[in-house]
Amino acid sequence: MNQKYLPKITGLVHPEKIWRNIGAQPGDQLILTKAIGSGVLFNANLKNLVSKEALQDCLDSSIELNKAAAEVLANYEIHAATDITGFGFAGHCMEMVPGSDLTLNITLDDIPILSEAREMYERGVSTGVNKPNRSMVEKFWKFSEGSPPILQELMLDPQTNGGLLVAVPEDETAPILKDLHNVGVFRSACIGYVSNFNEAKLIFT
């Protein structure tokens, strides 16, 4: 897993400008810059199950660089950051809570999901990585009673060039999202918050 994400690739990086995947603080808001679901869509496409429109949407998201998002975020106070790739959303969330003193509280309805990704899981399509990803996180997460199992699979879905997940001060959340949307990072959204540890490292509601 990546230990740090550099907002700009330059010859020298100031130590205070390095974004580490640890350092989130209680009260921080969590912002995700891209939709998830590319893993199952690419697998489903091999079975000719994905519409042309949904596949193109997935491809557009996968080839979109995180450069614009990183340049916006570089103007703000970022307490912790990671990129969402092969370990899935939940796996990379775990990078932000390596100890036992914090919980990431995540609202499932606020997570942007690529078109038809949920439908593919409902049709029985998955990826070869979902199972090992589950083994890494299932002891550390909790879902609200009645949450569809399909949503768990989406949290495990491996991403190709996924978005950034950042923990930011609450009062900076709105201006960050406004600036991200202004530069075309339209799917960026606030998807939860950080609290002191409560029952599990990851709580999905």
C-alpha cells in the first residue's frame, strides 16, 4: 500500500506538503474524488454484460488523472490521503486507521458508484480480488443492519486508477468540493467523517 501521496511531482517536496495516509483527526470529513466500481465492470464486460454507455463511463473515469484533484487539494489542509486502487475502497480506508483510536464513519448512499456496477454484482459477477480484499477488512468493519450484501462487494471492488480519499477539516469541506467541481472533478463527494474509535475501524451506514 502506498505510504504517501505527493500532490505535485517536483524535484524537491517540502516536508509539510507530503500527504501521508495517516494523520486523520476526529471531526475530519472524508472526501472521495472518483466513483468506484471499475473492477466488476471490466470483468462483466468480458461477458458482454455492460452497456456501451456504462463501459465508456468506466473507461473515462479510469483514464482520468488525479492531477486536477491533487492541485485543488494542495491549496487546503489535508490531514491524511490515499488513492483507491487494488485493495478496494474499504482496504484503502484501512490505511487511514492503522491503530485502534479512530473510526471512519461512511454513508453508503453518498459514495459515488459507476453506472451499472451495482447491477453487475446483483447479476452474480465479481472479481478475483474481492475475496482476498474481504479477508483483510471484514474483522474491522461494521454495516448497519439490513444493508444489502451487494454494497459490501462494492466496497471491496478493486479499482483501476481510482480516486483520492482525503481527510480534511470540516470547515474546508464545502470550499474543497466547490473547487473540485469547478475544475471538472464532478463526482467528488463528502462520504463520511472521522471519529474517535467506536465499535469498529470502518462503520458503514
